[in-house]
Amino acid sequence: MGLLVIPSIDIQYGKTVRVVQGVPEVDCKEFGHDPVEMAMIWRTENARMIHVVDFDAAFSHDYRNLPLLESICTNIIIPIEYSGGIRSLEDAKNVFNTGVTRLALATLPLSDKKEFAKILEKFGPSRIVICIDVIDDEVVIRGRKEKSGLTPVQHALNMAEMGVQRFVVTDVSRNGMMSGPNITLSRSVAEATGKRVTLSGGISSKDDLIKVQENMDSGIDSVIVGRALYENRFPCQKIWRMVEADLVS
């Protein structure tokens, strides 16, 4: 089975925005697409899943984009993974009510472990994944602005003990920079926990995807790609068809 390539749609104020190292640039014209239209484009291009990041919810706990999210879920039939400032079981319920398939949580598992445990128990590990955002080998939370004091492996092991089955691992220094993926980081989390890992950050080309695919034995089975897709770094946007052919066949 080939590597799953997941396009990212980052939303702020109802628009698709450009993100570099976790900071949304709202007025970036080249990414000013309607998020619903963008999701439909990626589906037409053969995407099998989409990762949506809601910066209004993440930074301001403002869920103004939920109608957009519901429209995305209504208009395309592939799973939607959502990340964006979930602080309570009620928040999780409201987001799932839009039709989202999976929630990706970063801050709550560390800021309020009891509330996180409620969410994990209610929806199960197939629908709840943990985002591990890393700067200088330390997990960061609250919009990547606060240090946690934990290494990625320490945090992942703690979450695995609670029943988590998947992690989205992001090297923040490479996010949106197209400087190549930090495979060592993702591999360390996968090997330490024995769980599945989605690599995020740094993908710039088909060659990067081949490098990640060569490490699938560790448990890395998917990648989130943003800027490289929007800037047409993959010829003819046929990347999902290439992946289905295992890239190197």
C-alpha cells in the first residue's frame, strides 16, 4: 500500500490562507481561495483525505468557520481531519456534528488531560489523533507559542498509554518552508510507540515523498502537504496517482 498524501486547507476569516511555521498570512493572494472550492479541487485531483486547520478556532476559540466546514463535509465524500482549538467535549461534539471524520488535538491533551480523556472515551482512538508540534526537540502548544517541557517521544508515550493510536508530527521549523521533511523526528515517535504517524512539514517534491515512503516500515504511513501543492510543485498535480503506483515502481 502506498503512502497517503493528505492536502492541507488552512482557514482564517473564511479564506484559505498561507501558513509558514504556524503563522497564517491572511492577505496572501495566491492562497485566497474559497475553502469549499479548494476541497472540491483536491477531491477532483484524487485526494483520499483532507486536513483542515481552523486558525480562528485555534487562536481565538472562534468557531465562525463551522458552516464552511459543514459545507466541505457535505460537498465531498472523503474523510475530513480537523484541527482547531478544541477545548472541551462540547467543542468536540459541535465539530463532529459538521460531518468531520477525525479530530487532531494538540493543546488540550496537555492543558486538560481529564477533559481530553472524556473526548477520547466518547469518540475512540479511530476518530481522535494527537498533533505533536516540535521546536528544538520540545513539544509546543497553544498555537505553537508555549513550551511544554516534554520531548516528542515522552509526550507520545504518555498519549499511547491513554490509548491514542495515531500522531501527526510536525517539525515547526520546516512547516511551509519546503526545506525537506524531518523523517528522523517522525520515525522516532513511530518506533518508540509502535503507533501510526502522519508526517507534516517540509514536503517540497516527489523526491521528498519517496524518502518518506522508504521509511514506512517504521509506522509512518501518511504525509500532510500544503504549500508545495498550492505552488504546483508536483507536475500536473498527478501526485495521488503516482502514490497509488508506489512512486518508485
